[in-house]
Amino acid sequence: MACGLPVLAVNSGGPTETVIDLSKPGGTGLLRPPDEILWSEAMRDLISLPTEERKQLSTVAKKRVNDHFSAETLGKEMEAACREAIGTGKGRAVSDEIGDKFIWYGMVMMGVAVAGFGAVWILVGI
């Protein structure tokens, strides 16, 4: 889709969240069951798309990738999910106390790892 090409994908799991079947408005490809006959027919249909439909599909596919799957969009969604996970919700500042706990915990864990690794080298050297 990012290249403006139609997608042929299995109609289950992740592809159903990403690809919109051409039978629907804003279609970006074809979703079909994992059946070789249906896939060969789908490939034939995609190859025989009229030029104007192919151009329109290309524009829609690129826009969908940019709107839903760009690094910026995914970053915003990840930040929102993290904020929700620590109970701050959208639009509220992250608590300094929670942030400090994450930082100190991480530093303690790194210290323990380094100390443990150092102890191994001391024992090996003996």
C-alpha cells in the first residue's frame, strides 16, 4: 500500500485491520480466504483494473498508510497507550513521581546487572 499498489491478503487476522477490500469505499486491495482458486481470480481482477481505478487506488492506499501507519501516527498512538497504561489519560501530564520511580528502578536494575557481571569476571579470574 505504501508504494501505491493494491494488496492481496488473507481475510483474517492483521490484514483485516490494515487492508480495506475494494468492495468498500476507500478500498486498498482484496481480502480473500486462503484458497488458490480465489487468489488466482483476485490477481486477475487486480491486473485487469482500468488505469483510472488503478490511479485512484494508488492515491487512496498511500493516504491510508500515511494516515494510519506513519511513524508519527504510530508514535502518537504508542504515547497515548503508555499514558493510559500508567493511568494519566490523554491530555494530563505524566506524574513526576511515577516517572522518577521508573527511572530509579531502571538504574537499580542496571546496577545489579553490572555488579552481577563484575562478580562473574572476578570469579573467572580466580
